[in-house]
Amino acid sequence: MIYTNHKIEFDKDKCIGCQKCYKSCFVDVIRWDAENKKPVFKYVEDCEHCFYCQSVCAKDAIKVIPDYKSESLRQSFEQYR
């Protein structure tokens, strides 16, 4: 397992429940809570840091904070030598 310290900050008071973030997440990190009409960030460690959810949020309720020191963001080309 790869350890990461990725974070997604979410301001539920700013959220208007438009579902744009939920629909934009192609890796299923964001799920939809139908009862509360708000997104739920279930699998933050799987986030690809495309920042699409953040960019489609009209109310700036989402901030993606990648952990640049984590193993999942380190890239090595040693295998190609």
C-alpha cells in the first residue's frame, strides 16, 4: 500500500448541491449523499489530482491539496534504462 497524505478541503456551507463535482470525478473519489444533497469525499487516496472537481465548482467549495512528497506522486524512469 502506498501512503499518501492527500487532502480535499470542502466547505459544505458554500455548496449548492449542483452535483458538478460528483459528475466530474472520473475515479469515483466523490460520491453523492442523496439524503443531504452534498458530495462525500470517500476515497481521497485515489484522487488523481486533475483538479477538475475544484475547477467546475461555481462556489469555490472545493480545494484539492496534493501531497507532493507522497510515493504516488514520485515518478522514476529507472525501469526504462
